[in-house]
Amino acid sequence: MTYDIFLALTLFAFVTSATPGPNNMMLLASGANFGFVRTIPHMFGISLGFGLMIFLVGIGLMQIFDTYPVSRTILTIVSVAYMLWLAWKIANSAAPEGSATGGTPMTFLQAAAFQWVNPKAWSMGLTAITLYAGDRSVWSVALVALAFMIVNFPSVTIWVVLGREMRRFLTSPARLRAFNWGMAVLLVLSLYPVLLP
């Protein structure tokens, strides 16, 4: 992989990691509900979990989709069902007393595992492997995964900080509830590109 291609890959990784999607909507909600420090395991789970997913998909799992196209349809159905359930959980995550510290944030392992049912993560990963690791060699796939891990953490940090800053406006139970419902709706809307034919 040349320097120019790696630079293009890094830019692609930044843009796709920083734009709204399921991970970033959940991080925004987590930053608002739990603060920055309690969301750190969630952030690392996304960055490292997504890098591992890209690597495993690139070195072999992508062939499953090539060989059995129905597997992609099954993955889409499972992913959409899980995302709808997750949106419901976010919508109802406001603490009874209106405290922004109630409940528990997503753990490292939960966030890493979530990448496997995140439609945007699959789309980003498959596109990155196709464009930047066409030969699917271990070295080129590892570079794609590494680029995403390096760029992803600063990108997701922006969303957590934004959520944390919103906490000062979410001091009443009604505002926190409205915010959580708004995040749930945005999470559902982020599925729109996946459901397009």
C-alpha cells in the first residue's frame, strides 16, 4: 500500500467514523447520561472491536458473503432487529429521579460485540476492504484495520464530549427523557441506508 493510498484510507476512516451512525448516537447518549469517564470503556470497545472485525472479515469472513449471498440478508435482519431493541432501551434509559448518572453504560466487551450487528460498521468495513485491501492479503487488511483503530478513537471522543457538554441542559427528568427519545429516533433513522434496496 503506497503512502497516497494509506492517506486516502485514513481520510475515509475519519469521515466514516466521525459522521452520525449507531455508534456515535449511542456515544452521544452515553456521554449525556453517564459522562466522559464512565463512557471510556465503550469508546475503546468500539475502536478496538471494529478494528478486529475489519481484520477478521478481511482475511476470510468476507468470502462467506461471496459464497452465500443469503448470509448478508440474514445479517441485515438480525442487525435491524437488534438496533430497534437498542433504540427502545435508549429511549427508556432516563433515571427515575432524572439523575444523569443512573443506569450503566455499555461495557468494553458489549461495545466490541456490538460492531458485529452494527449495519454502518459492516458497510464501512466491507467498503474499506474492497477499496483499500483488494488483494485481501494479511498485510493490507491489517493496515486497513490499524488505520480505523487509530482514527476511530479521536472521532468517537468528539461525540462523547458533545454528549457530556449537553448534560448541563439535561438536568430535568423531562429534558433527559426527551433527549433519550431523540437519540432513539436518530438511531432508528440511521438504519435507513441499510433498508434501501
